[in-house]
Amino acid sequence: MSETRSVPLYCPYCGEEDLRPSEAGHGAWECHACARVFTVRFTGLLSRAVAR
């Protein structure tokens, strides 16, 4: 697995793209449009395939 950060393309709260890495921890991002801090992390894989 890669040790690099996943870069979000937009804020999940307001949709703006003015994001910067936060000092709050690994995977944390700051939105300078709505002043929220959020994290991006990988949770896991499904144990079975999803039917389409």
C-alpha cells in the first residue's frame, strides 16, 4: 500500500476546492472556504463483491 496522502478534490461539506493539509494529524485537511477540518482515511474492502 502507498504511504502517500490521498488528496481530496473538494470539501465534503461545502464543495469548495481551497484545501490544504492540516497539522491536526495524518490524513487531515483544512478547507479555507468553510473553515472545517476533516480527515480522509481508508477503512477497508468489502468481504464480497458488490452486484451491479
